[in-house]
Amino acid sequence: MINLETPKKFKPLVGQANQVAKEVFRPISRKYDLAEHTYPKELDMLASLIDGMNEGSESGAGAAGVRRTSKDNGEGGNRNGSNLSTVLSIIELCWGDVGLLLSMPRQGLGNSAIASVATEEQLEHYGGKWAAMAITEPEAGSDSAAIRATAELDGEEYVLNGEKIFVTSGDRADLIVVWASLDRSKGRAAIKSFIVERDNPGLKLDRLEHKLGIRASDTANFTLQDCRVPKDALLGSPEIDTKQGFGGAMQTFDNTRPLVAAMAVGVARASLEETRERFAEAGVEIDYAVPALSQPAAIARFLELEAEYEAARLQTLQAAWMADNGKPNSLQASMAKAKAGRTCVDVSLGCIELCGTVGYAENELLEKWARDAKILDIFEGTQQIQLLIVARQLLGKSSAELR
Ligand SMILES: Cc1cc2nc3c(=O)[nH]c(=O)nc-3n(C[C@H](O)[C@H](O)[C@H](O)COP(=O)(O)OP(=O)(O)OC[C@H]3O[C@@H](n4cnc5c(N)ncnc54)[C@H](O)[C@@H]3O)c2cc1C
């Protein structure tokens, strides 16, 4: 039987994350939305606390606790592990503020990439640092196989050259996980990820972006010019296995897409809860015992949005649970990301519509959540790309056959 309740062992974690969201994130939410590019110094102490919570625990509290271990092989019954606990805590924290979660030291998507694929030696060397993820280039967004950045082996070092844009936490992180090709003639199989120290002289910050939403989070553009990194900064195998194709690099996404879906679920829940409170203030009562369409139109619309939210939430939990139980979850990870990204945008805009002027004004956070929502439908693969991946998997088509 499926038990849809939060596992008992994660309840304290979820409670703590909710408290942080309520008492730390929400009060400074508007401040850092307005003060774009200013580092939220309040997060320093919180980040240390989260490090403490993660230490000696299998369950991740922030965005980085997604390592798959040899125990995640599906044997010995179902287990709830770090992916599920991370997803649950992200939902709570993003109910508070997604831009602030993305600004949390040591909780970057680069950290998840390192946690997913690094060797034990690499983990020891680079663990405990804050890592951003640099895949996107001016000519390579959705089509990451079109990456032009190159990595050439020169003795005991790789030399990286190219341009990377829209790197979340790129200015503040200690490390940047850079995707580059070992040999552009060999296509996607030659694309590997490399850990670059932020203060590497070959990594030049070009500019920070001004954005629609998640304005507390910095977004950096870089040029890599003869950027030298040690040979063991390459994550995974240096071999170009054309049979495996993009498999190695894509493995990261199976873990990170449910995390982004969880961010979307958190933002959607914030909008729904605020709207429910506005309804209550206005004396509008939702009756779950009566069919939606027998109630006022505003309530019917609210119930529709709430149902979409529930579907997105369950899909996200399923994708994370599968990762914890050693089950291949590429399909579910993409489904969750597509569903939650779209739902978050629909719900946050729908709630503005339902709340009218209150929803649109800056006195409340509803308008901010609607601005923050859109990125969750874009980064880590847009909704359209996720749907393409889902279609390929369901129809058994390759990326060359269905593009
Ligand atoms: C705030 C922000 C933060 C970001 N952070 C990071 C980061 O940390 N690291 C990083 O590497 N990148 C990051 N990105 C980049 C992000 O991942 C890309 O923007 C995204 O992958 C889309 O690429 P693109 O913008 O080049 O759009 P394009 O690929 O040019 O796509 C444009 C539109 O066409 C659609 N489209 C493209 N191909 C197809 C197709 N085959 N079928 C149907 N529709 C298609 C897309 O869905 C999209 O709607 C960030 C972006 C933003 C805005």
C-alpha cells in the first residue's frame, strides 16, 4: 500500500526547515528581492547550521544531499533516503523563499553534481565547498550537446576554453562545475564536467545578470581563457564512450531535476496558502465535501489549482523516492520537473488572479512568487525539453529520432 504521509523520521527535519522558512527567509524576502546582487549575510549562520544537520546524517537537509550509495540498489525493501529528505526540506524552504534557498552557501546544483558522480577522493578534496554549475553557453541552452567549450589535456592538467552564461551562484560559489568537450568531433559522449576553483586566474567574470525573479540569487557570465585545472578535476570517467553517449553527464539530472521540481512545489504551496487566507478573510469558505463546480467560481478555480499542485507534489516525491531505492528514475525526474515547473507558474499566476489587487501589489509576496516561479520552468531543462525526454522514453525513440 502507498503511504502518502511524510515519513516519521523526516518530520523533525521538515519542521526545522519550515521554521527556517518562516523565521529567517520570509522576513528578508522582499529586502533581497529589491537589493539585487547583494549577498544575504543572514544566510551564513544558517548555512553552518545546515552543515551541522548534514554531518553524520544520511538525510540531506539542504540542496546538496543527493549522493547515491551502493546501498541504494533496491535490495532489502524500500528505503527513504537522502533524495526524499532533501526534496521535503527544499519544499519547505522554498515555501519561504526560493531565491534565498538558491543563495545558500554549499547548497548549489554543482554540489548535487559532485555528490552524484564524484569519486570518494574528489568528494574528500572538494566536499564542504560551495559549487555552482556551468553548462549553458550563448549557442548551447536546451541543446547541451552543442556545447563549444573545450578541455584539452596538457601533461597533468586540462586546459579549458570557452564561454559560460547564466551560472547560478557563479559569483559567490567556491567552485564552478564546468561542462566542456574533450573532443568536439566525437559529439555528446566527449562532454565531461570539470571542477574549477572560482579564483582560478583563467576564469574571468564578465557580468552579473539583472532578472525577473529569484533576484536574491546571483547569476554570472564567464569567459574561460586557458583555464588550467588538475587532471583529477574531471568528474567521472575521462573515457569517451560513444556507446554510453551523454549517459554519464545526464546521470546528474536524475538527481537534480526532482530538487528543482521540489522548489516549484514549495513556491506553489506558498501561493495557495496565502490565497486560502485571503479567502478566509473575505468570508469565502472552501467546502471539500461539495463538488467544485457547485461552489462559487473562485473556489472551483482554487480547487483546480490545488489539484494540480497535489499532482506535482506526488510526482516529485515519487522521482526522489525512486532515486533513493536504486530504481532508474530519468522518466519520473523529467515528468516531475515538467509538471511542477508548469504548475508553479499556473498556480502562482492563478492566485494573483484570485486575489486581485492584493495579489498584484508589492505589499504582499504573491507578485514576487509569480516572478520567482518562471525560472523553475526553465533551468535544469525547460518544460518543453522535459516533455521531449518523456516522449522519447515512452515511445522508445532516440534523441536523433525525436528532436
Ligand atoms: C535565472 C537563470 C539561472 C540559470 N542558472 C543556470 C545554471 O546555474 N547553470 C546553467 O548551466 N544554466 C543556467 N541557466 C540556463 C538555463 O538552463 C537555460 O536558460 C535553459 O536551459 C534554456 O536554454 P536557452 O535559454 O538557451 O533557451 P533555448 O534553448 O534557446 O530555448 C528557447 C525556447 O525554445 C524551446 N525549445 C528549445 N528546443 C526545443 C525543442 N527541441 N522542442 C521544443 N521546444 C524547444 C525551449 O523550451 C524554450 O522555451 C539559467 C537560466 C536562468 C534564466
